[in-house]
Amino acid sequence: MRPESQAADGEIVRAVLAGDRERYAQLVERYRDRYARYATRMLGSVDAAEDAVQDAFVRAYDQLAQCKEPEKFVGWFFLILRNRCFAERRRNRSSASLEMANDVAAVDRADGGAETAEQRRALQRALLELTADQREVFVLKHVEGLSYGEIAERLSTSIPSLKMRMHRAYDKLREQLRDHT
Amino acid sequence: MITLLALPLALLSTQQGTGIAQRLAGRVLPQIASLVEELGTAASARGLPIDPLIEKAIEGSAKGIAPERVASALRLVAMQLDTAAAALRDGGLDSDTLAIAAGEFAITAGLSGSDITALARTGANAAALTVGLRVAGTLAALGVPPAEDIGLVSVAMRSGEPGSALLSLPANVQSAMAKGATPAQAAAGLARAAAAQAAHGPPPGRGGGHPHPPAPPHP
Amino acid sequence: MSGHELHPLIKQLLDGDITLADLPAELRAEGEAALRLLAGVDRTDVSMPAVTWRVMAQLERRRRRFLPWLLAPALAIAAALVVWLVPRTPAPASLVTVRFVLVAPDAKQVSLAGTFNQWDPQATPLVRAGATGVWTATLTLPAGQHQYAFVVDGARWVPDPGAPAIDDGFGRRNSVLTL
């Protein structure tokens, strides 16, 4: 499914700001799935991720006038979604992460059999035990496939500090998985 | 529009959910619902049916089609409803919403306004014409060219065929096609058979008026 | 190798900075285990089609909350709507039982969506007859004009190969059922 007019993001943002509210749907449609996976892995639940993505788009609409570079809407939107995901984790720190991990299992499609599915569940549970920063760098690199350079640019941070986070994440994951196997 | 209309409609409560807003609620984007309201109000004022608009909007949303594309499709449906209505009026049939909707379907299937007028000129009543238009559209969707299509359906209608016979025309064409006939050949063959029957006149007791000689194929 | 921490070289391996071949022999097994761990990460795509209309509906609701003065004229419009929305009741519809069939051996699920079920791809699943890949559903529908398509694996819209087809206005084809 493609929008008929391949209008650039900047053009759509400017049109919305000029009063053509309905065109915002084009941006939503264009990017709603782009970070769906990121939000799902960050929050451990497709439902929570859908809420987060929805909220982020609404918030982005509210703050659209503050998008300094309309051509770079998607990067700016990512940061809004990111904040929303981080806020969610803080709110839900106490709720059963096991519940969320089971939800992720439901997302599993049939491939590789029961052992792979169990591995995935274990890994997702372990991911939820990391800090949000550690989980994020792991998800961006190993799920979304970004390089350290790309992540650094997106998060406005340095590669060495990202690697430090990641290496701590590796250690914690290994510890989690070893303890619970 | 959706939330505001839902409240007054509920207060008036004379309808069981036939309002546009209620039929679209939760199924389409707000801007699509607004467009359907806008096109529907105008259409209804001209005596046109609104079901084709509502169905197309729901279909587009269910298929995940981008809003601009759904909007284009809706405007096309509205235009085709107008064309069908005008064609029916030219054929002597005024403002029957089911017939107009059937005409719109026939146009989507590839028939023209004049094809619709030709069928309307068979003199059939609105109900029979509605079936005739649906069948004509279905035959077009099978690949029967307009000339043979209208030829077959108008012969069948003029001979006072019951609705069930009309409705089995597409299946008969498909059977003939399965045996190797082209859609045009299949339709022409069936038209000849129907004309031969018509020459003997309708069986006594069947309504449908006086027998016509078989009409020549529509040019 | 004890302790909680992974060897720095293993971490570089996971980062993609070095390969297994670069590891000293005694670390290879651990390196492989770590890579297998990484391979177990769930990378399935996630799609959220409902988000679009939910976002726009939420924006619309908030907008309307601030426009109460539209309520009065809306009542008049609503009254008019009720009048012309009364459908012309067609003659009592006869019902026809129809069997839908699709041969799709590779499909994991098949459903039917059309004018008779609001085009909802989840409303009418087909049932697979054993291993042959023949999917069927039997419905009782009112006489009239219907359009439909099969939905394979929740995502692929496929017209009925055995039925007449028309343009759906969106670049695809719908199947036609005239009862």
C-alpha cells in the first residue's frame, strides 16, 4: 500500500501547520510501522507498543510547530517515541515483566520450533531486566540493525559511551540467561 | 462530525443504525467519514443511493488503502451513480435507488451509460431492470463484450424470463466458456437460444406484457 | 572461564568488530555460544494498521471538544439525515447458500472478506480440508449483489480465480457474486 502522492515529509509537515490537518494521516501511515518493532522490543508487548506509538504521533502533532527541520520529521518523531517508551518503562517498573514476555511469545510466528520460541521468550524477558538505555542500544543495534555510528547520531551521544552501555548489557544478559536456564 | 451526530441520532432513535455516521463509526478515518457524509448528502438530494459510497469507504479502510486513494475511489463512485441515474432516466426509469446502484456496478464492470439506457428501454419494471443490470455487469466482469452482453440480457428481459433465469446467465456463460467458447461466443449462443424461445411468446399466465420481436445486438 | 563478565574479545565479536576466526582457539566455543544467543533475538516485523485511524480519531475528538457551538445546527442536520436515510426496503430477500473454495496449499490461514461482512478479514475464516490445500467456507447470503475477496495469511488479498472480477478502485480486483 503506497500513498498516491509521494509528497516529501517536509511538504506534508508544512501543509499540516498551514491548516491542512488531514494530511497528518499521511505521515502516520508512512511511519507507524517504522518504529513499531523498536517500541515492541523496548516495552515487551505489542499492545503497550501500539499505545506508545499512538501517543507519540498525537504528541508529535501537538508539537509539530517545534519540529525545527520538517524534512527530518522521522528522526524528530523517533525521539518523541523514545521518550514515551522510556516513560512507560518507568511507570511500569513494578508490573509483571513476565506478563509482557508472554505477550511477546504470542507475536512469535511458527518457525524453528519450540526450542527457538523458548529461547526468544527467555531473551526478551532478560532484555526487560536491563536498564532502558542498555536495552535501547541493544535493540537498535541487534534488532534494528543500525551501526554504532548511526545510533550515536540518532541519540546525540558518543560511540564509546554506547559501547560501554552495550557491553554492560551483554554481561547482564549472559548473567540473566545463565541463572534462568 | 461522528461524535456530534451520534448523540442527536441516538436522541431521535427512530433508526436502527442506518445513519451514515453509525455505519462508519470505528471503521474509517474521520476524514473519510466526513467525505462520505458530504458526498452522501449531495447524492441523496439527487435521489441517488448512498450504500455504494458507504460500502466502498468501509472496503478501502479494511484493505488499508491510503486515505487519498479511498477519497478518489469515493468520488468516482459518486460520479458513476450520477451517470447511471441519467442513463436510466433516458431509458424512462426515474429515481429507483436499487436500479441506480445496479447501474453503478455495471459501469464499474465496464459498461457505458448507453448500455444502461438500452436495457432500460426494454420496458422492464424497476425490480427486473435491477436484476438485469446486475447480470449485465457480471457478464461484463466475465469478459463478455458490451454488444453481446446487452444483446443477451435485453433478449432475456424482453422475453419475460423469470429472475432466476436471468441470474443463471453468468453461470451458463461460464459453462460455455469452460467448453472452449469465448465470452462473446458464449453470450451470442445463449442470446440466439433465448430469442428462439421468445419467438414462441411467453407461456400463458406469465406477466410481462406483450411479446417483442428479438432486438438486434446493440451496435 | 568464570565470573560474570564476558571476555572483551567476545564482546567485540558480538559488536561485529571481529569474526570468529579472529578469536584465539580457547574462546571459539564461547564465541559461538554467544553468537547463537544473539541469533535468538526476535526480529520479526511488527505492523500496527489500527494506529492511523486511532491517531486521527483522537485528534478529531480533541478538536471537537472545543467546538460546542456546532451542536445546534448538527441537530437540524441530524433530523434531515434521519428522514432520507430510511432505506427503501427491497422485497423480502430470499436466501442462497453459497460455498466458497480456494486452493492454497501454502497458506497458513485463509479468510473471506466482502460486502456481506463489512470487508472484515477476520470475520469469516475458511477451513482447510486436510493436506490437499483446499480451503472452504459455506455461507447463507441474501439474494442480491455481493463483492468479495479471499485474504491469505492475513495480508494478501486474492480475488476468487473462478469468479467474475471487477476493478475495486484501489488497483486490485474484487470477485462478484450475483444472487
